[in-house]
Amino acid sequence: MKIAIMGAMPEEVEPIVAKLNNLKKTDYAANTYYEGTYNDQEVVVAYSKIGKVFATLTATILIEKFGCDTLLFSGVAGAISDELKIGDLIIADGLCQHDLDITAFGHPFGYVPEGEVCIPSDVELRNVAKEVAASKGLVLKEGIIATGDQFVANAERKDWIGSEFKADALEMEGASVAVVCSSLGVPFFILRAISDSADMDASFNFDEFLESSAKISADFILSMVDAIK
């Protein structure tokens, strides 16, 4: 088994790369991939850069070029559900594309022919995550995560996404990873830490949050690597 670990930003993967042994860097397709081992388990780590296209490219390369057969993604997301607060962890049981729109042809939002509106993530990996969370005393929420190539800061738009897709959170990469992994038959898992919500404090510092949440998420993902192994 070879496990791919992805994030969208360098801050999201740096704490993971720092804990790898036998590290090897490969520059490919305008990105850097970090091969190594964690407790003797082979892993390949990369950050995709932000957005659906870059996420699709990176996930495909991790699977096709580096031979990864399981993919774990860690990053941040914005809350849609009122039950999610800053710092909460949510895992995706399904992922959809909120900005995909060919409704002019009679299709629902988020759908293209021969595709799915919502792609489910791997049940076994979600169960592993729940076991890891229980062992660490962490509360892990589960729900639908919506993906789009836009940073949504508009309450009306957030409400529409929540209503249309029954989504609990939104971000900019997950559904792309889901399409790639589903198409290639690779089990995948998406973990997100909530970075903004409707009731955020004006003093909130995103950079500080990203640094602290990345460490928590890295520890969680590496514990999953151990559990999977």
C-alpha cells in the first residue's frame, strides 16, 4: 500500500512532511511531491495549490505517476451549518460541486451526464477516522461538503448551497479529488477544519488558525496512516 496525503496550501502539508523518514523530493508538473515513510508505511505528500483544476491535477499525478492506492486530504473549510464552529473538524461523507451549472439543459445543479451530484467518500476510511477521533478525545462531525472555484463570503450564497446540496461546509478542492478517486477506483477521505463561520469574531486571525489547525490535522492524518497500516 502507498498512501497519498494532500492539502491545498503548503501550510497544510508542512507538518506532515516534517515527520517523514527517507524523504525524497520530486519536482513534476510545476509542483513538488514528497515521498517518504511514516512508521515504515510508504506515503507521498503534496499540496495542490488552491482550486479544482490544481486539485484534480495533483490527485491524478499522485495516483497515476506515484502509484498511490489510497488518498487522504486535509485542509480548512467554511461553515454552512449553524452547528459548525471555528476549529471544529468535519469529515465528508459526500462531496458535490456547487458551481457546476448546466441547468439550462434540464439537469440539476452540480450534475453532468454520466456523473453524480454527490460522490460518497470511502466508508472504511471514515470509520478509521472515527476510531482515531475517539482515541484522541476529539469531536468529529460528518456531512456533505460542497466545492467550488470561488471563495464564498456571501451569506445568501452560503444559504443557497446549504439548501440546494444539503451541504454543511464548503471549500475549493474536495469534490475534484472525489471525481478523480471515484473514477480511478481509489478509496479517499476528506478532513476539514472549520476556519470561518457565521458568528466569527472580528479579531479572528486566519494565519494563526491555519498554523495551529495544520498541526492538529497533521497529527490526525498520520494517526490514520498508522491505523490503516
